[in-house]
Amino acid sequence: MKQRAAVLGTGQTHHAAKRTDVSMAGLLREAIDRAMTDARVGWDDIDAVVIGKAPDLFEGVMMPELYLADALGATGKPLLRVHTAGSVGGSTSIVAASLVQSGEHRRVLTVAYEKQSESNAMWALSIPIPFNMPVGAGAGGYFAPHVRSYIRRSGAPEAVGAMVAAKDRRNGSLNPYAHLQQADLTVEQVQASQMLWDPIRYDETCPSSDGACAMVIGDEASGDAAADGVAWIHATSMRTEPTTFAGRDQVNPQAGRDAATQLWHDAGITDPLSEVDAAEIYVPFSWFEPMWLENLGFMPEGEGWKLTESGETALDGQLPVNPSGGVLCTNPIGASGMLRMSEAAKQVMGKAGDYQVDGARKAVGHAYGGGSQYFALWLVGAEKPE
Amino acid sequence: MSYSETGSRGGATRPAVVGFAQSDCVRRTQGTTNGVEMLVPTLAEAFEQTGLSKSDIGFWCSGSSDYLAGRAFSFISAVDAIGAFPPINESHVEMDAAWALYEAWVKIRTGEVDTALVYGFGKSSAGTLRRVLSLQTDPYTVAPLWPDSISIAALQARLGLESGRWSEKDMAEVAARSLADARDNPQAQRSGEASVADLLDAPLTADPLRAHDIAPITDGASVVILAAADRARDIVSRPALITGIEHRVDSPVLGARDLTRSPSTEMAGASLDVGDVDVAELHAPFTHQELILRDALGLGDGVRISPSGGVLAGNPMFSAGLARIGEAARRVMAGDADRALAHATSGPALQQNLVAVMEAQS
């Protein structure tokens, strides 16, 4: 029988293109120490550690959790390493939650990271694979045709992508940890920036970041005992489908729709747009905001862009999307998903500072990975789930 | 969604192993490094054993390594072996698939699902395994020296010999027994009859290790199917109920721990009831490591050790630990054992260890 679980505390690093001031272990500890301070726990309170990151080839260390065991405080404890493509930060959070929900552990430390400056992620992603269409040059080249297809199918105005980018960068400037700080970036400036992978322009693209994110997840008693707010985990879901097969809808993948359907069902939500107060959605290229708004069921198919265009996804809108600035401001790949989960938690804990959404009681965290084929979601709330 | 009001772990569902299949252990496959060619027939065999099909599986979890495959996201292509559409509820660990089984075991205990399929795969032959594994060490202070996996194990064996904890003869006896047992394992890569004296006459490979002390380089894949206890009896007549599963990790600093012991195995074993097991399948890629593990788990002479031949007879990276759980479960399901222990290891010199205990579901 399932036990209740809650996020007791969160922490993250200051993110930058190159964190040459710290080792991998140092980077992780920056996030871990902040999360443990936020959760008011010490090492003796931690029963197990769950770590996630994207491919080991990004740093050139095979299964780095082995070398990191001491720095993670995991020595003598159970240590799990999750790897599910770009969704890994989300999946890692969910695995950590399940260790508490199953009744195995009382408090679990979970952490995700990427130190992208150790290598070149774009080319690490572009290794030719037998029997697969080559990625070409990184994720942007892979996803650009999906974006073109979305624009054609939905008839969305061209400016929508630039609106997302300007909005997320504005939000990110309110977040002291965000990598890109571009408070004044305008829609016109985004539209005038270099075209990288038509129709994705430079300013509509996520950065490459060094960074880490950590959370402490605790059981019901720990959540009850917390002095200030915790984020109760109301529901989690994960879905996977293959990269390619005949008839696959890569713009609005069924795996994402199925994951969302299960999430809303398990959380008892019938109208996501009116019942969810904030959404942290994995948007590495601007157009993925309207695409995922449809895939998640916030908007009907073909109409996601309308919510963006009307300004309703801004910080003061009906559904603030990525109030933290999102992946467009900060992208340490392995940690990006956990940042979405923890930023959703911060909103319902009332700890989001200058980008706090007024009165946020329920928030969703979302991550996706691979060729839009891995999805991880959670819904957190200020109140205990029934 | 309903929640339990109590905080007790005793009330959680107890998962059981209901199926196990593995590919032949071979020195080299011609297939791709994503394991699809090894996994397709192995998955089919596990489904045939259990009468289940893809749509019956509530959760999927796999274990593999990008470094073994030599490319990022290698596990994504492995999903093609499943035919994962409609989409599946799925996860992956960058570890031996024994830890994927742990994640699946936890998932069943949350009550979210009542069946899970776990798989692991690895094409060890794709690179120079001993050098690939050296990249598991500290990238700042150790890996630049390229200490390969066999040399590190040799240092461990040497420490045991010099401290008197074991002899080269003890090590050869482990190899002789493993190879003899493997004659009954049609999927073994190595088997045969050899006297301890003959083994000790062989030349040294990495002093003090001889060829028989070192697990072979193996390509392979394994599949285990789990079901919640109340579902398991409908699938097989004698499920192997997992009564406990624990894992721990030791410090990576080779100079900071006593390499002749395995504290993480001792801790995992101490958290379980490992007494009265009939059989123990141990994941010991080097003969002396079996001696360490038997000691750490307090396995006496009455316990049958690795009747499959163990990983000295075939060591498919990232599925060998899962296969130990499968082999132990198979003994229980077949009625050859009432209680069985399985162990999996990961990292240099037995750094990380998992122990599971299974018994026939009454």
C-alpha cells in the first residue's frame, strides 16, 4: 500500500557555462548542502541516495556515482543511479519518491547534475547509430522538423516562439540561480537573432550549463513535522515509446499524452488548466511550450499557442509556465528535469522568491527526453493528498 | 489513489520472481551494442515461460552502460526489442540490472503495479573491457593512471594472500568447482574438469591472478519477471518470493578501505535474514572475491555456492548480477531449493553490493 511522501527541501547550484571553480563532487555538494539545509536534515537522517544524470560520455567518467559515493554521503547506504535520457532528472525524482512511497525509507536524498563543460554535449549526442537516422548536429537539428510540423499543423503565428523565449528569459532574471540573465530581451530581438536550425533561432535555444539540483524527500511523519511548508507528492507518472516507427506522432507523442492522462487521473484533476496553479515544463527550444501545453492536456490540440500568445503563460497569467526561467535559461541536461520537479515544489512551498506565483497550491513538474519519447511527470501540492 | 495510513513497511506487497531467461554467454556477438539481437529471443523465452505478454507488464526497468556500448543513450535503442507501443511505464539504471530489479521491486511495493519485467544487457566485446572499466575510478586522481580492473583485483588478491586470509590453492578450488558446475549449464561460456594442481601450474596473468581466477569477457543479456505475491501463484506454481533485498556502497578510495573485506556486503547481509539458505549465487568476477563474499555473508559449508558455475563461467556485464538473482530464483521455482540467496556487485574491487533472499512462496 502506498505511503504519502513530500519534498522536504530543495537546493541547486548557481548555473554557468563553465563551473571550473568546482570538481564534479564540489558541484554536487553545492546543491546537496543547500537542499539539506532547506530540509533541516543532517547526514544521519538520510537513508538512501538516488542520483541521476544524462550520458556518462558528457563528462568522460563511467558510472561517476561510484567515484562520488563519499561526496554524496552514500558510503554505507543504498545508492541508485538512474539514466533515462533528458527526462532523467524527472525520473530520478520519481524513483526517489517511490523509495519513500513503498515504505522502504523515511528520508531519501536525490540529486542530478551535468558538468557539460567537461566535453561537448552537442557532438556527444551526434554519434551515428546503426539502423537509425543520424541526429546530425545535436538536439536542435533533431527537433527543428518537429517544430516546423507543429507550426504547419496548428497555424500558429511565427512570433509565438519568440514570445516564449522573451518571457522565459524575463522570468529567469528573477531567479538568482539561473544561468542566462536577460531581463530586457525583447520579442523583436529574439526574432532578429541568428537562425540556427530553421525555424529555431539562437535566442530560442537553451544554453549548455554546468549545474546540479538536489531534493530531500521524506515520509508523511517527516512532512508533518516540517516547520514551514513541504510539497506533498500527489501523483507521478512515466512513459516511454520507441524513437521511430511508422505513423509515430513526434509532435504530440502518445507517451506524453498517456503520462499526462495518468497523472491527472491519479491526482484527481479533471480540468488541468483551471486546477493547476503553475507548471514547470521542459522547454529546451521555445516552441515546445505550446507543443507540450497540448500534449499535457492543458489546451486542445492545435491551440496551445493561443495560451502563450494571450500572455496567460506569463508569471501573472492563468497558468504561469516556467516561472523559474526554465530550460531556456538553465540547462545542465541531467539536472534540467529535476530542476523542473524542484521548481514546481518550491512554488507550492511558497519558496520561489521573486518568481513566486501568488497563491500556488498545485504545480506540475515535467521532463522529457530522447526523441520526445521519455516522459516523467509529477504533481505536487501544498495540501496532503487524500 | 489511495494511501496507507500506517507507516509500516510490513504491510507492503511482497514481490516474487516468476520467470527468468538469459542468452548464451559468449565471447563475442555480431549484434549491435544496444543488445536488441540478444534481448528479442530472451524476452520471448521469458514470456513463454510465464504465459504473459507485453500488455501484462505494469512496469519495465533495465540496466546497461553507455560506456560499454561506446555511445550516449544506448539503452534507448534497446527499447526497440520490446516493441514499446502503446507506450510503456519504464525506467533504466546505469548499473547492473540487479539494481533495475531493485527499482522494480520498489515499484511493486508502492502498489502502483503488480507485475514488472527487468532486463539487462551488455556487449563487453565491443571495447577493451579492462581499460573501459578503469574509467569507473576517480577521474581527477586515479583514472589518469589507467589502473585496469584486473590489476585492481590483483592488488586485492595480493593483500589477502599476504594477510593470510586466503591462499592461491583456495582460489584455484573456487575455479575448479565453478568450471565443474558449469558443465551442467548449457549457457555457460567456460566449463570443464580441472584439478587444483593443474590450475596452479598455469602461468600468471596479473600476479597473483591466473586465467582461471578471472571471469571471462562475455556478451549477454538476461530477463527476470516479477509479480506481486497475490498474482504470482497464478503465473507459476512455485514463485520465488523475495523476502528481502538490500544494497550498499563502499568508499571508492581504494587505499581507505580494507580490500580483503566487503563492508557493503556485510551491511546488506546483516539487514536480511540470510540464515538457512540452501543455495547462494554469488557475483564474484574473481576467485578471491567469492572467498570475501562467503565470509561477508557468513555462508557455511552447507550452502551450495553458485551451482550455475557463477560468473567465472560467463560474466555478461550489466546482466550478470541480474542473472544471479534469476539463477537462484530458478532453483527455488524448480523445487531444488527452499531458500536461496543471490548477490550482485558493481565497481572496482567489490565496491557496491546487493543481496537478495528468496524462498518458495507457500
